[in-house]
Amino acid sequence: MEYGKVEEEERLTGRRETRRSLKEWLSVFAVTIILMVFIALTVLFTGNLIIRARDLSLAPPGTRYFVDGQKYEVHIFCLGDVTNSRGEKATTVLLEGGENTVESGLEGWARDAVKNKTINRYCYWDRPGMGFSENAPSPLSAGMAVDALSEALSRADESGPWILVSHGVGG
């Protein structure tokens, strides 16, 4: 039947009819949209992988220390003088982040405070699984996080006196 239709169209119009039905056009349109979505996803996933690879090549601003029997590393960063202007051991402000890392909130305040001599020194750490720290074995409790911080500060040869500044979950 299709062959007869094509032959009749050529006989009457001199060419084969190439019109498509609405259903055919809608299916072509749907396939084109789906293909564009897959191409966009591929481009976005590739960009994400490139950015992650670049981030992994950057060194963290502080140092990472093994804790909990060499199971994982946590990141600690300190800035400022260990001694104050009188030559005494300076009080260190220890920053603990809330739901986000310290870098995204409190660090700007602390860096400005060191710059204008409001505080002599500050340190912050990234809890396990956040920022530059590795993931801890599950489940991680608040007590285990405190133990990890204590061990990391000990390995970094950081000792008090401390002033703890925290917010949110970190409080």
C-alpha cells in the first residue's frame, strides 16, 4: 500500500511527498529534547569532574594530621604569633564551624581580627568529612569528633590557653 501511495504521489505531483504527520513531528521533537538533555548532562558531569580534579590538586592552607590510630586525617590551620607582645604564650582562638566549614563563615572575621591585632592567633579545624578533612568511620559521634580534635591538636604541638568560638552544630 505504501509503495502504491508513493507511486501515485510521484505520478500526480512529479515528486515524492515528504510531509510528516503531527504525531511524527512530536516524536522527532521529543527525541531531540531528550538528546539535548543527555548532552547537557554529559557536559555538566564532565565539568564537575574537571573541577573536582583541579580541587584535589590544590594543597590545603594548613596541615592534615592522622588521628584515631592512623585511620583518617583531619585538617588544622593556624595563623598568627604563638607569643604576644610581652613574650608570653598567646591565647589561641579555636574556631569550630557549624553546619558549614569555618572557611565559609568565621575565618574572614578571624583573619581580620589578627590583621588589626584584636587577637594574636587563631586556629580552625575541619571536622571529619568536611572541608579538607577525610571521612571518619561511621557512625561519628560528637565525642569521637572531640577526641579527633584533641589528638590532632596534640600532634600539631598546639596547646592552650584556648578561647573556643563556635556556632550552630559546632556550639
